[in-house]
Amino acid sequence: MTILLNADLHCHSVVSDGTLTPEALAARAHANGVQLWALTDHDEIGGQQRAIAAAHARGLDYLTGVEISVTFADTTVHIVGLGFDAADQQLAAGLLATRGGRGERAQEIARQLAQAGIRGTYEGALKYVGNPELISRTHFARHLVDAGVCRDTSEVFRRFLTEGHPGYVPHRWARLGDAVRWIREAGGMAVIAHPGRYRLTPTEEYALFSEFKQHGGGGVEVVTGSHMPSEYPIYAAMAQEFGLAASRGSDFHSPDESHTDLGRLPGLPGQLTAVWERLEHRILRAPPARTAH
């Protein structure tokens, strides 16, 4: 049975492709009633110490977090790591290698957009990047909106940057087994992020869950801002079938772009084991509040 807890274990800061600092995210999480928080920047753990300090300053319990890009069945899939040792050198090295191809990919995205008549997008995207190693499609999307090419980032992804449209550049990320191993050997739990978002066939999705479990993966996001409510019971059933713990996270990036705010998701469906139950020993507890004398 899941413990009733307002846990938000998936969001992004300026360290990757979010628009708020770790400190601002902690403040927003606290204001929205979050009790257990994790910052899960893409392929980067450089914001973890700031997030831990900010969470504890607000009285929030914290789990270390990261979202690793992997390639599975020629599709980019994301694996969230929770509760790992943020000083683990093998994990840091793996993430550095995963980030390595983003710069070249960004240059190719810019070349394709220039061929479509939209020039200067690489320089434009860089203005939105807190960490140049992590330049991504989201940064290009923000530039195209502010340049007046599209009304919002959703329109950008409908017209550009996705398969079959200008600016789509596939990239081979980490292997699934490597990502799971990095997380596990650093003491954490690997979680499949928002499985309903991937364009996998039913056979490919089943293969993803099977291989993930074989590698030692431990959880799956069931309730997430990237799922429709109708998908919650589908992935609750998948969690039970594969013996995975269930996670919950808004996938919050920005007050202006995200459909779901930090801490504003419904609770997990019943009869599931929550990831925070299995990671109880990895939670970094907030120090007790001081009382005035």
C-alpha cells in the first residue's frame, strides 16, 4: 500500500533545461506542499549540492536525482536515477560521456533550420542555456518562440525538431544497461521516466520493461505530468506485473511552459509500492526546525 506523501521526484533547473534555479525550485516545491523532493536534471548532477542545501533550508526531505538519456529501439528513452551517491565518480564519468554529443547535435540542428530559412538559431539557443554542455531542443524551441517564429514551444515541436521535420537530428545516447548500472552502483534506484510518452509499439514497450528489469531497474513513473490520467492505471498495472516500485513527478521545467506545477499531481493509485518506501534509507532528511527560546 502506498504511503500518502506529496513527493515530486522529477523536475529540471537551469543546470539543464529548466528556467528556475535549484533554490527557486525548492521554494516553489515548499510553497506547493511538497514533502519529499528530487531535482533530476538531464545527464547532469552539478546542481545536486545546491538542491540539497535549498531543500533542507525549506524543511524538505530530499532524494538525489538525475534523468539519463538512453537509446532503446532507435528511440530516446529517459531513465531517472534516485537516491544515489552524488559524489560517485563512475556515474559522473558516464554522464559526462552522455553529454558529449550535444554540442555537435546542436550545430547540426542549426544547419538544418538555416536550410529551412531560419538563421542564427545556434547563437539564439545559447542565450537560454545555463550549461553549454547541455544545449538541447528545448533551448532552440524557446529561441524560436521569442524570435516570433512560433507561438509557443508546442508549435515548435509540431513544426520543427521532431522526426520528419526540419531540425530533427537523432542522437545515440547511453545504453540502457549502462545507465541502470551507473545508478545502481552509485547506491540508487533506476526508474523508467514517463513511459507513456515514447512512441514504442506494444512489443517494444514490453521489451523495454523486460530488459530494464533484467538490468536491475527498480521503478517506473506512474503519475507524471507527462501522462494523461487515463494512463495512470496502465502503468500501475505494468509496475505490478514487473515488480517495480511506482514513482510520481511533475517533470516541471518552467512556470510558463509546464502543464503541471511542482507537487500538484494526484496521488499514486493504491496497491503499489512507492519508490520512497524502497529508498527510505537513501532519503536525506531535513534537519529539525529550530525553536525560539
